[in-house]
Amino acid sequence: MNLLTKNKIKESVMSKVFLLSALTCIFFVFLICVFLFANGIPAMHKIGFTDFIFGKTWAPTDEPALFGILPMILGSLYVTLGALVIGVTVGIFSAVYLAKFCSEKIHKKLKPAVDLLAGIPSVVYGFFGLVVIVPFVRTHFGGSGASILSASLLLGMMILPTIISVSEAAIRAVPNSYYEGALALGATHERSVFFAVLPAAKSGIVAAIVLGLGRAIGETMAVILVAGNQARMPTGILNGVRTLTSNIVLEMGYATDLHREALIATGVVLFTFILIINAAFAILKRRGKA
């Protein structure tokens, strides 16, 4: 058997291994979908879709029990949007600095620090928020400190490594001719970066924002420690809220019957949000290519 035949056999075997790996991932996603929808949709039907999605009261122990998740939906949205305002702004500017402005010596020190942020467990972030951010908000802004503002600050910090790393990679992937062409036309270094390089890296930056959004909306432990966990309609950034993920974690341990099914249905809503985010990203990416 010659070398060419051996290489073809190896390529054929590896292609089947890669195909099997991809199919395994798809199968796992399929199993998750089946579990969630098979257990969650009947619960929505029993409770009533409108009462479940738009109900303003979550009281599973009352008689009759009420399973309205609108406060948790709004809580998740407010906390996530607040985190994006902080994380995207700081993250993109940090990525631009690392890619185009800082020296190699500084980059060697800052980049490992950013990567280290990504490796810190979420419960450690939560303890930091509980000990530092919550008292800071309570002292300087009022309220109990456990609030939308505290959760947004903490989540904004947590999504920074993702946004910075992906955005920096996207900026560095832009051909240097874009930057040089802008300079040749008389633009300054700053204008060349922000008006030539950054728009060319838009697709990668949007991907970074979507990944950060997914991390923020799915975070649980850190949010539990700083958000206040109050299952009520949000009334201000200094008041406590409960997110969809927190609601599931806090009550799944003792939930039974319809209560447990309602929590699984909450997971269906969260899963649907993630699907909508990914679909929107795919549409934006397709339009960007067009």
C-alpha cells in the first residue's frame, strides 16, 4: 500500500470521525429540546399560555397557585441589557486598544489578565459582587444594594473576557491594507482604526456581542447572590429582581407536580430566547455578507 492510499484512508476515517462528532452534538441538542418541550408545553397548556407568559404574579404555594413569569422575563431582560451597556462599551474599546494602540510589552501583560477573567468561576464573581458591588451600590445609590444595577455591573464584568477576546481577534483579522489605505488618504491613526478597520471587523464584533449576550442571559449563580431574588415586577434599577435562571435554580429543589412542570416551562422560554438571539445573529451575518 503506497503513501497516497494510506493518506486517503486516513482522511476518510477522520472525516467520518468528524461527522460522527457533529451528529453527536446535534443529537444532544435534540434530546434537550425533546425533554424541555415534552415537559414544558403541557404545563403551559394547563396554566394557560397568556397567564403563564404575561402573568404578573408568581405564587406556586398559594391556593390557587399562580405561575406568571412576566416579572422574571423582564428581570432577565433588564439585567442583560444593563450588562451589555457596560460590557460592550468597555469590551470593544479594550479590544481596539489591545489590537491597535498598546505596545507589545503591555499586551503581554494585559492579555493574560483578560484570559484569567474568563477562567474565574461564576460563584467567585458572585461573592465579589456580594461583598464589594452590593455595599458600594447601597452606599452611593441607595436601596438595599441587591438590585438590577448590581447584577448589571457584575454581569458586565463577567462578559468582558468574551467580548474582548473575540473582538480583538476580529480586528486583527482585518487585512492591514484597510488601515494603510486610510492612512494613504490622509486619515489619522485613530480615524483609520475607527472608520476603516472597525467597520471591516463588524461581523466578528457582532459575534462577540451575541456570545456575551448568551453568557449574560444564562448566568445563574452570580445573579442569585446580587440581584435580590424578588419575584415581582421590576420598578427601578435600585430594586431587586429575579431572573428566569434564578427562578429555576431557587425552586427546582422542592418543586413537585405542576410547580415543577412550570419551572421546566420557564426553561422552554429561556431556551426560546436563546434560539431567537442565535437566529437574529444568523440573519445579521447573512445580511452583512450580502
